[in-house]
Amino acid sequence: MRLLTGALALVGVAAQLQQQVPLTFDAPEQELHALSSESFTTLRHPAFPRHSVRIKKLEKTFCEGNATSYAGYIDIEARHLFFYFFESRSDPDKDPVLMWINGGPGCSSAIGAFMELGPCNIHTADGPKNNPYSWNTRANLFFLDEPIGVGFSYADHGEAVHNTEEAAVDVAAFVGVFFETFKSFEGREFHMSGESYGGRYLPVFASAVYDANAKAVAEGRTPINLKSVLIGNGITDTYTMTYSYYDMVCTNASVDPILPIESCVRMRAALPRCKKWAKEACINSYDSMACGAAMSFCGQEISAPFRATDRNPYDISRACDGPISETLCYPLTKHISTFLDKPSTRATLGIPEHIGNFTSCSREVGAAFRTDQDGLRGSAAYVAELLQRGVRVLVYVGTYDWICNWVGNLAWTTALEWPGHTAFASSELREWSVDGERAGLTKREGALTYATVEAAGHMVPYDKPVQALAMLDRWLSGEDL
């Protein structure tokens, strides 16, 4: 595939010296396939005077995924967002563009890239291996480390992002620069996807991209062809999700009841007070102190009993393997960190020397978002606005996840106020299948689709790669699951 950079000033950046060296081209459009893997090229566009792109081609040996790969930074003045980009294995000149972000808040999308759905997996100490079920089988795929401070993204002067709405400004700028810079993708279908805290992020990010189109049209630029949002095991409505924890651990909603009867009786008794307090302090009239106190009570009475067990909150069918603060209950994440911290890997990716060791999740970013009570604001209203504008939304959930479970996600999508509310709420769940075998349950009304993936945990593409890819293929084709 040819990636073209129309109307751009191209500047080579020597990775070792971090010094700009002008390059001269005879034509206004150049093929990025000709980029060096030894140094960055900086791309600028007059429509974005505050932004630039540093990008380099990656050697085939970086990822055994049979895909042309790039990595780099979108520079937004003193803020720098890191990304991986993998061309489609199928038809990169025609296939859509799919963005993936992980959650946290503060977790790197390298987890999605190398554990779940990228062209190569890092599941052992042997390094990257081909992933036959990568989502770039169906789309041109990029992974973004956001907000600033996550993964390899950084700021020059210690700037920080404290909430989703602030982060959306940078993400919308990233998307705008990406499509305006890489002209071969101009007008291509664009889908925004992610998981976990991505349920809070994605509706806001997609709304910012959608709203930015008005400015693009006014300036004579091609608007972003935003087609859909895919939320995997997301936390879009914190309150509804919290209420669902009783069902997940005290009923047969997923696996057999986990907690003892005494604990479940106490949880059941606390639920009405939790709901009433949260509604008064957080929903009807938001007061940061009162809302914080209400959710602290709900957490202690509704969430804490499960957290005291040894179960994996991302897959309640099994125990947590390793300290959750270090491995997220999945020891293979250490292999990802080890690979990304190798001097040879960092040199290949062009990571500045001052960036510290790679961490799957930034505690600092997570703490900043919690201090701002970002998660308590929720993003369901953004979903409703996107649906009213014709942007399709897929909410899919692995049935073994506890923390962002199927019960809570079904509840908030059913309660969502939008033109299709009545029809969606009254429709029945039906089976969907892959290769003749039941994959889960689903329902759809208009632009909104809800689906479960049976026996999958929080990270559906990791647990059920065949079903996840089939789901993606049908979604991108506009088919019912």
C-alpha cells in the first residue's frame, strides 16, 4: 500500500541526534514506504500549525505479523502522543482505519497491540510472534498511547491531563493530523475502538472528532468519515456498573455464586442505600464531596467483598495470577514490558532516552483522573448524541468479566434515552454464532448493538480471538452479528 503525504513539508530527523535535516522531494506527494527505519521523518501541514508528525518505518523483524508497520509521535506543541500503525493484511488501499485505545485510566495501548489484537503477540519470553487473528486482518490499525504520560507518550514540561474531556482535545487533534497528513486515507471509513475505561473515553473522543468536522469543512478540508465506535467491556456508566456487582458474585449471571451467603445478604441490603445516595449526590445534583462519599460507601459495601477474594476481576472464572498491581493478573504482561524496555526495541521505535522504563499502566495518570472524579461523570449521554447523528455504536462484553460486566452494560444500554430507546429496550436477546457454534447473545436497534461473548473475560480478543475477529468483520461490513 502507498501512504501519501500531500502538501506536506517533509523533514528528516536523525534519531541519534534528534536534529532536523531538511529533505528535498521533487513531487508534493511521496510514498512513506520509502521511509528509513533508522530515523524519523517529520511531517507538517499548514492546516495544523501547532502540530507535527514524527514517523518511521519499522523493520519486518520487529513484528512477525506480515504487515507494514510504523511508529512515531504526534507532536502537539510540548505534548507528544506515541502511536503504532499497522497496515491491513487484506486490502490496505481500501480497508477502513481502526483506532484502538486501552483504558485504566492510564494504561498503554501496547497491551491491546501485543496481548490482544495486534499483528504480533508477546505472550512468552520469546518475543513477538504472528497473531493470525489480528484485527489488521480487516482494517488498517493504529494504537494510541493516551493521555499524555501513558506508555511512551510524554510532555516536555510536565504537563498533565486530568480528565477525559481534556484528553479528547489531544485525541481529536491526533485524528485530524493523521488523516490530513496521510492523504491516501482521506475519506476512508474510520472506527474508534477500545476497552475498559475506554467506555468512558471513546464516546467523548468520538464526539470531539465528530464536532471537529465542522471546522474542517469550513476550512475546505475533507471531514473525518467517522462511522462507528466499538466499546469492549467498557465502564460507560459507573453507577449502573457498581449496582451490577451483586448480580455477578451472588447469582448465576456468569459463574456459580462466588461469595458466601452472609456477604451477599449484606450486599443486597446495602444496594438500595447505595443507589439512593448515588442518585441524590452524583446524578440529580452533582456535588463532588457528597458524590465521593456516596461512591466510597458503595465501593466498601458492593465492590470490596469481591476484591477481598483471590479471583481475577477481569475473569472471575479463575484466580488472579500474580500481584494485580504488577501484572494485572496476567504474568505475560511482564514479557511485553521486558520487550519494550530492550535497548534495541527502544531504538527501533525511536523512544527518547529520557523516557523511563515502560509500565503497562501509569499510576500518576490514574491518580490524576481519580482526583478529578472523572469516572463519576460517565459518558452515556455522549453515546446518545452519537447515535442521534447516525454514528453506529457496538457495546460488546465478555461474560466472565467482573469489573466491567455484561449485566451492567446491558442495563445502561437498555436505559439509554435516545430515539431508539423503546424499541431497543423491548427487543429480546438472540444467539449469535461463529462457525456454527454459539458465541454469545446480541440485540440491535438502529445504530446501537449490544453483544456478549461467552466465556471471555475483560479482554475479549485475547480470550476469544476467533469470535472477536468474526464480530469485527461483521461489524465493519455493516452486518448483524
